[in-house]
Amino acid sequence: MRAGRVGRPHGLDGSFYVLEPSPALLGLGAVVLVDGRQLTIARRAGDDRRPILRLEGHDDRSAAEALGGRQLLVERTEAPELEPDEWWAEDLEGCTVRDAERHVGTVRRMLALPSCEVLEVVRAEGEGELLVPLIKDAVRSVDIARKEIDVDLRFLGAE
């Protein structure tokens, strides 16, 4: 599972900012995979929107720079249990979006906006993109097994 991506270094001790973080996966002592190597999170600072990490064995700025842009992954078995009506972003990506029987598009990715998380939906050619907030009024149902999401286009003002 994607936990984030290594951003720019922070300080001189090997710490770095995490881009596109999944905070629940980035706790102190957690093991992340970087280029297939298992590394332990030795330092966690910042907040959930802009976490700062240092990985064990990466103790200076040049080590953080060398990791720049790399994906931070965790094993699915290490992820915490989700509450009902919560999903991992990677499970939603690629899902077909419908309004009842009408095809709307495909989820490109989930974005964390200040007000809520939204799905970025790629529509048919010429129709552009649609942002769908992950709220009950906009999303009727999510079926991860079938990779389908039913939305209310009328609520979204996109009919």
C-alpha cells in the first residue's frame, strides 16, 4: 500500500517531508518499503498533513536527498482496520463510477482537500473531470469487490 512519497529534506539529520501521506501508515517504529528494502521509521514529527520522517540508517541530509521522490509502501497486513464506509485510496483508484445505470467515468485518484476527501473522476472524452466528495449525499454506495461506485449526479450538479 502507498503510505506516501519522499519529499524534500528537512534539516541535517536525514529527515524529510512526506508528500501525499497516509498518516495512519506512518507511525514511529513502522516498517516501510523503499525500493524493495524494509526500513524502520526512526523519527516522526510534523503533523498529519505534513509529516516529517527519518528512516533508520539514513542519518544525514545526503541520505534524505538520495531517497527523494521514492514511494513509501507498507504491507497491507500492517495497515490498521478501517471503519465502515472508509476505504484505502488505492482500492478506489480504477473503480467505475455510475449514477444508477448511467456510466460516469473512472476514478483516477483520491485527493485530500481541507474540507474532505474527494474522488477525481475521469469522464468520457470531452467531458473533463468530475470531483466527487466522499460524503453520503454524493456517494450512494461503494463496492470494492466489483470496483464500482454509485454517485448522485443531481446532488453534484453535474447532470
